[in-house]
Amino acid sequence: MPDRTRDFGKYGATGIEGGEALARQLDRLADGIASPVTTRRGLHAHVRYLTKTPRARAAARAAGLTVTDRTLKAWLTGKRTPTKRNLERIEQAYWTVRRENVARYLLKRLESRGGTRVEIHPLNQSRVDRRYQRVLEFRTLNIRKWKRIVTAWAAGDRAGLQDEWCDEILALGSQWRQYVHVTTVGFAA
């Protein structure tokens, strides 16, 4: 879609792309392990989650965690600690597997009862000179079909997620371009 928002932030407005806001909210709904992977408890929880089933192991390997079973066992027993790079791989693999596991459940919940109401908080214009400020208001939107959104989120496709966001906000009418960038997007499942 051409001409979405040219020179975003030129006059001091702040916000994020709507697709990114959707991804953040879906990540919150995925509700991962609370302990960070850098702690012993967090490392154990992440590694156990990634090695619990053969499907999880295969997904972890596909996500970049390619260490041997012997190394995993040494990490779990505390005989060795993973390098910083391996900690990043564990975290990335964990979220990849978690998104895949939660996607079907989230899709079912978001599409139940005719869709989910989404609250759109407009971008922040507090730093914009008054003569350049636009009248932006809090808006709500009922998204009925979530399949493409959840699929893009689960795949980590941020560009695809932004495209899906723009397709959905077209329902706002002629003001849709004002909501390409937002402060936050809220919904529950």
C-alpha cells in the first residue's frame, strides 16, 4: 500500500507500527516462562520446554539450537553453562516453538463469538508542535478473521503482520492511515 505514512516521526510523533503492536500483544497472550534464560531456573525451564517432545526438539533444531544431547544434559546438571550466543539461541528457539504451540489455541480463542474487539491507541503527539498535531482519537475495531494475522505472528513475519494490520484498519474508513503507527494495541483472548 503506497503512501502509508511518509516521514513518520518527522515532527516528533512517537509510536510503533500496528503490526509490531499486534505482535507484542500476541506475545503477552502466549505467556512464556517468567524466569529469564540467564538464570539457572530459567535455563532449566527453557531447555526442558525445548526437549520435552520430539516435535519440540525438531523445532528447536530448526530454530538454530543445534547442540548435542550431551551438552544439553551438562547444562541441566549444572556442569557447564551455555555461552552468551547459545543463550540467545535458546531464547529464540523457545519463542519460536512457543508461538507454534500457542498459535492454534490463540486462533480459536480470537475467532470465537464472532471475533475480538481491538482497542487502538493512537500515536503519541506530545512532542509535536501544536500547529502540526492531528486530531487522533482512541478507536475500537472488531477483527473477525485472525488466521492470517496469527500465522504471520507464529512465523515471525513482521512485514506480513504489518500488511495484515493495514488490511484490517481499512475498516476505519478514510482515517485508516492515522492508525498505521500507534502507541499500543490492546485485546484479550
